[in-house]
Amino acid sequence: MWADDAALDAAERRLDEWESSLAERAERAKTLSATMRDLTGTARNADRTVDVTVDSAGLLIDLRLDERTRQQPAAHTARQILETTTAARVDLLRQVSDAATQSLGDDASAQAIIDSYRTRLIHDQGSDDARR
């Protein structure tokens, strides 16, 4: 009977550890979610005429243009805005990667979150969507 009791105790300990692990992981995921909601990406172009900030979804929330943009063609300014917005999204992706890895480690869940953000934030420049 001793072997059965010992096996039962060991099984109960493993279940308790598993439950504790799940609760801890859920808490880390909840904290990560809150952290990621507050993230923003920022970028400035090389000649410092365009500053862009994107929110945690990669959407433009702030755009600042230097007065010098008035002396350049509108098409050039538009390209600068698009390029700087892409750079701000890359900055956001870096922050998401750091937060996910710091919170969840290098496991598959962290990588799935990073890959999901990468897919949404960094558009293929050759795609039909990017040319619209």
C-alpha cells in the first residue's frame, strides 16, 4: 500500500505544481497584455523633418512635420511620412519582442506573439496592399 500512497502523493504534487505554473503563466500573460497596450513606436527621418508615433496596433497617432517640408515636393514628404511610419512600426515591434521575451521567455508563446505583431506591423513592400 505504501507504493500506491507515495505514487498518489507524487501525482498530487505534480498537479499542484502544474496548477501553480498555469496560474503564474496566466498572471504573466495578463501583465504582458497590459504592458503591450501602452507601447508606442516612434521614429524620426534622417533629415529630422518628419517625426511619427504609432500606437500599440501600429496606427498613426502623432505626426510632426518640420517647416522645411514646405520647400520640398509633396510626393517627397509623403514618401518620408510612409518610410518614417514603417520605422516607427519597427521600433514598436522591437519593444513588443523585448516585452514578450522578458515576460514569457523564449518559448513558443512569446514567439507566436512576436510573429503575429510582425505580420501585422511590417507589411511586404511588394504586396498589392502596400501599393494602394
